[in-house]
Amino acid sequence: MKRRRFSEEQIVGILRAVAQSGKGVPEACREQGIAENTYYRWRRKYGGVSVPEVRRLRELEKENARLKRLVAERDLEIDAMKELLSGNW
């Protein structure tokens, strides 16, 4: 998995700092040490989101991944049972 340089909380803080700086986006991004493309990608994903909402989003994504794994395991078990029951004895 790719290592992330900034946490979601830091991203929200950087977006707020750039918005409140009163400078142009390129200059503010240079000061924060990020590319403009990164800023716009972050703004599209995290724009208008507060830190508690970001934490909740992360928890929901983790829960969603866990549930998807459970469903995939259950599907495998169902397929194995069907194969076992329909096998030629």
C-alpha cells in the first residue's frame, strides 16, 4: 500500500490554510509543499469537510471494507456448498 505523506486531518488543515492565506493557489501550495493538482484533488474530496467528519468518513470506509470482506467470504462459502451438494456421488 502506498504510504501517505499527510493524514486526512492535516489535509483539511492545509486546505483551510490555503483558503485563508489570501494568496494565489500556486503560491500557497508552494508554501505548503504540495502540487497544485494535489490541492485541487484534495479540495474535490475534502472541500467543506471538518476534521470530525473526516474521522467519521475514515471509520465508515474501514467498516465498509470489513463488510465487503465478510460478504466475499460468505459468497465463497456458498459456492463451495453448492459445488459440494451438486457433486456427482
